[in-house]
Amino acid sequence: MSSPSQTLLDQQRLPVEMTINPASQEPVRLEKPQKLLVILDLNGTLFHRNDKRKRTIFQRPHLSVFLNFLFENCRVMVWSSARASSVNSMIKTGFGRNAGKLDRVWNREHFKLDGVDYHRKVLTLKDLEFVWEEIEVERQSATVEELMEGNKYGMHYDQTNTVLIDDSIHKSQLQPYNRIILTGYDLERYKSGTDIELLKVRYYLEQLTMQQNVSAYIKRHPFDPTDKCFESAEFIDIVNNALSLVNSKEQKRARKKAKRLAKMHEDKISIKLSLATSKNTNDMENTEGVKDSDQDMVNADSETDSGQDMENAEDTTYKEQDTASPSQSAADSAKTAHLKIDG
């Protein structure tokens, strides 16, 4: 007797007739959208990296709108032929809080290249079978709750519900009806400032989420950025809303920049006032110090003069004591003479 988990796994597998060649089936539109597995390339698709020395990363226009749609409606992972450090840098640059919502992140190590080819510039093929196999292995050990519809392992992923978004037709050649090939994002497109490719992919993905078998639909209606559907009023509304959001963000950035500059200006004025106040305080302290010094000198001079006066007074007293009056001297002389006669 099979376990509840195994029963769910069996029920979620494709009918036998659809496993033969899913892309050959007629497209069937669903009543409600399904949660597709979307595999994202990075460089040339969502970003442009300039020369190897600077490694500046430029985001493709409307990336945030595109990613918000994906994470709200799809299961999303990254698969890039770049090395882990470069992949992490691009994700950090453009995904923001959505980075934590990624189902998994694959880099060059996941191409199963040998040691020599890993370090060489060789063609790397993205075989979606690797992805499906890994998810299926995880599902084998998932709980019944995790296998319930709407949860992480509630869907069996395969050719009918997986989309690879890339700018390379060669890397995605193994599953040609599971890919959306974008025009590569390069420096020229970055400078033009008019790129709306991600908005077109978003619109196309909306159609795919309503398909029972995306490979059947893609085979008959491959993504074409010049398609007439991108002239529809519905798509024009999407573009206008995205541009409005961009303008709003630019205005916010401008206001933040203005506030930052104003704050810097205020800080400079505050520093100047502080320095001026400090200088005035020092000048006042120096002035008071000079005054005190002058007063001390005056007091010292005064004390010197007083001492001199006292010394002069004492000298006068001594002189007065030493000098007898003429009459007293005559009397003393006469007395002395009388004593001598008597004797």
C-alpha cells in the first residue's frame, strides 16, 4: 500500500499521452492561472556588466516591476553560467528583498563541467532536466502538507509548466519550447534608456500562466518582441503604469538627494558657526588674560612704590635720630667741659 505522499506524487504526474511529446499537444487555456517555474538568466538578460576591470552592473529597465510580478505569480530560480561571486553580486544589486524568495540559485558549478572547461569560455547548455530531477528528488522526501496544492512541492514540474528566460538561443537549445529569448541587454541599450523588453516578457508570461501546457503554446506562439500584441491598449497601460512608477521613484530619489544636500549645507553652516563661536570665546579669554596680566603689573608696580616709600620713611627716621639740634650739642659740650674742670 502506497503512502499518502506517494499517492499525491502519482496523481501530480502527467498523463501518459502528454509525456510522449508535450509540445505537440494543442494549447489548452486554463480557467485560472497556474504557478509556473521560471528560470532566470542574469547577465545580458536582467543586467549588463561592463569591462572586467570595473565590473559595474547595470540593471535592465523595469526590473523591479518584472520581478514583483514573477514572485507574486511564479516559482522563481536563477541559473547563470557566471561564477558564484558574480551571480551573488548581480542578485544583491537588483533583487533586493526578493532575493530571499528565490527557490534556488545555480551558477557555473551546476553545469557539470570538468575542471578544464570550468575555467574556459565554453558553450554551457542549460538542460532543464537537471532542475526537474533535483526538485523531484526533494519531493520524494517532502511531507504531505508540503505536497498539498499551493505549497512548495504542490506541483510536479516538467516541460508543461517551466519557462527559461535567457538572451542566448544556444544555451537554451535543449528545450526549445520552454524558453523565452530576449534581446540581449548591452551598453547600447543601456544608453538608449528606452528598453521595455522586460515589460513585454511580463505580458507574455501572463498568457503562459493561463496555459495547461506552456511548451505547446510556445511552439505555436513563440515570444517575439515585435509582435502586434505589444501595440494593444492593455500592454500600453502596463507600460504607462511602469513609467509612472519609474517617475515616482525618480522623484523620491530627487527629494531624498535634495534633503541630503540641505542637511549637508546645514551641517557646514553649523560647523562654521561653531568654529566662529569658539574663536570668539578664545579671543575673549585671551583679552581677559591680557587685562588680568596688565592689572597684575599695575598692582606690582604699586606695591613696589609703596615699599620704596616705606624705605624712604625709615631712612628719614634714622637720619632724624642721628642728627642733634645745635643748642643740644652746645649744652652737651659745656657740660662736658665743666666736668673736666671740676675733676
